[in-house]
Amino acid sequence: MLVVAGDGKEADDFAGHDYTSDSGLKIKICSLNVMNSKAVRKHFSYTNPVSCGGSKISLGLGDRLGLASPGHIGAIVDYDAFPILAQQSIRELNLTGRNYEEVLSDAVWAVFQEGYTYGFGADGDHLKTPEEVRMALGCGYTMITLDCSEHIDNKAAGYSEELTNEMYGRVPEAEREILEKKYLSGSIKLYSGLSIDFSGYDFKKTVLVYLKAIKFTVSIYNEIIRNCGRNIDFEMSIDETLTATSAEAHYFVASELIAGGVKISSLAPRFCGEFQKGIDYRGDKVCFEKEFAVHAEIARNFEYKISVHSGSDKFSIFPVVGRKTEGRYHLKTAGTNWLEAVRVIAAKDPELFRRMYRFAVQNLNEAKKYYHIFTETDMVPDEKSFEDADLDKLFGIEESRQALHVTYGLILNAKNEDGSSMFRDEFFKTMYENEELYSDFLRKHIGNHIKYLDVPRRKG
């Protein structure tokens, strides 16, 4: 609860119950809700989300439960990185039963509670429509991540040469001439000296795959974001493709966005290998480093941050991300805070954890409709093989991590036959009773992210 004491008119901005102490002091007891978070933002400017501005490193920490931000703040407060504390996709909102105002409100209360004054952001993550973008901006969000997957033509990447030529021929001739003059007139030199070379056939495919997404992004930016009245960190996501983003495709997308008047804060390509939920990078690390270095050069050329999505727990490649970007990047890590919450449950209520775990395994295939992971039901360890004191070991096994990671929405929304909550009420009761333990777990876990990324300490 929030206690507002005194005779000042400021108390009128808060909704709550009024009392008078024996000494005559007026007191108002207020709930930590959305309405009162707006009043806090009015009177304490540091509780308002802001743009990353000139911050070289930004971390999209997210908070699916509305409980993680105190721990996130504790992990990052001494480091020179800008935290995006409120970060949720529409999919995550649907699975957790929250909305953008509530997500931001929870971050505001955490900032106020912790007295964190270095600034934080709020990201409308993986938004796909103009209506979603307007909604996030209307709620006060300071970052928009535009998901263009529905406008990227993945099929074009597999076209035959004949079909490629046919479909490319449907692009208006004047538009083709402009593009060909810009990209097929010889090697393109970046500031670093790196050359980008487009070949005629591959260039046609690149145009077919990405042109509609570029036009969609330009329209969203110029019609909605440019004139919204405040600074917005704008990210374009092209990581939702079937194949890794080539250097040529990355350069083409960035160049055309900028030509269309888009001010890019960060751009998220799809990298080689797999960035699966809740586990380390899966793939050829040598290939990743080589290709990531080129993507970082392109981002540096256009002066925006390279963005790494599904960045939770990718410890083996974090040093590459920090080094090849020269410490200028955006990394999204959100789902990992749910796993640390479930770790609290395992430590404090093993019986509840076991029920949640079995439910997760039984409903894994349903959750896989929303998330791509390698884990199959028969691969997940049986929790009965672990004593209560050893349940924490399940969090070090990839298959059990993934099963718990992707079923969060199903677990939180599960109902008994009588309509009562199967897990939610017990879960949140245990979490509220163990707030400090949860923060300790997050400080350690996110602290490991910061360590392997080699984030510098804050000066002063």
C-alpha cells in the first residue's frame, strides 16, 4: 500500500481511504493500482518512462508477473546500461491476462519503491498493427518494437529463378529502376571499409522478401510515431523469418527505412543458429561470431543499435555481442524472470512446484503452438526422481527449463472444475511472501547476463 500523509492538496490526486491520526494528521491509504501510479508519476518525475536517449547499452528486461522489477533494478543499478522495465508483447499480455497500463504501473511502483532515479523505458514489444502501436503510445510507452513478420514474404526466398523474375517484374518499373541504380551499381562501402555487394538474382529475392515490410514500417513510423509529440525509441524486427538475415538484406532494409524518413534506434535481424527460449545459444558459434560482426558493422554504419531478441541465458555468445558491437546494443530478456519466480516456488513450496511442473509437462504441446523449442514431452525429466532439496537442479536442465518457460500462461490461467484457480492464487501468495528471495534470485541471474556481456560499471 501507499501511505499519503499531510494536509497538502497533493493527496487529492490519489484514490484511497482517509483517516485521521490521534494527533490530527490526515492520512490516506492507497492501493498500488494504475490510477495511483499515474498520480505518483505526476509528482515524482523519475517514475515516468523515458527514451533511451544516448545510452549505448539497453536491456529489455520485461516483467511478466509485475513482480520482477525490484530485482531487475537491484541487478542493474550499479551498471552503465539503460533498463526497459516494462516490456511485453501482445501475446504475453493475452497469456498473462494483463494490459499495457498495468504492466507500466507495476514498473512505476517498483521504481518508486526502490528509489531508482537513473531512468527506465517501456517497450510495446512485437506490435503488429497500427492500432496496437497507437494503444502503446497512448499508455505512455517510450519504445515501439514493430514486428513485420506478417509483411515479410518468406515464400519468396524459395522461389525458382523463373518465378523470381516473374514476381520481381510485378514491382512497378520506376521503383525497380531506382532500387537497381542504388544497389546494383557496384560495391557499397561502409565507413569501416567493409563492402556490401548485391548480385542481380539475390537482390531480386531480397526485394521480394522485404519490400512490403519496409513500406509497412515507413507508413507506421511517419503516420503514427514521428508526430506523437515525444521521443520514441523505434525498433524494427525482422527476426521472424525462416532463414538467417543476410548482410545484404540487413543493409537493404536499413537503407530503405532511412530513405523513407525512419529514425531507427535499433534493428533486430535473424542470426544464424537458434535463439530458443530459456536456454543457451544453439548453433555454430564460429559462424555466429563471423556473421554477427558484419551485422554490427552495418548497424554502426547507420548509427543504430543491433538488437538481440530472445536473449535470455545466451551466455556463450554474450561476450561476442559486447565485443563486436563495441558495447552498443539492445538485448531483450524477459521470460527468464518467470523461471526465477518458479525457482522461488520450488524452494518455498515444493508441493505446489511439483503440481505446476506436472501440469507444464502435460500441456507442453499446447504451449508449443506459441513458442518454437526443441523439447518434446518425453524428453522432460520426471520430477519424482528429485528430492525436495534437489528440485533446483531441474532449472539446470534444458528440457525442464523449456517446459516450464513456455507454459507460464497456461499455468497462470488454469482452472479447477469449480472455476477456482488451479495455481495462480497459491503462486502469487508465495511470491508476495518471498519478495526479497525473488529479488535475490533475479539479481544473481540478471547479474550473470551483465557479467558475460561485460557491461561497464556506472561512473560516479
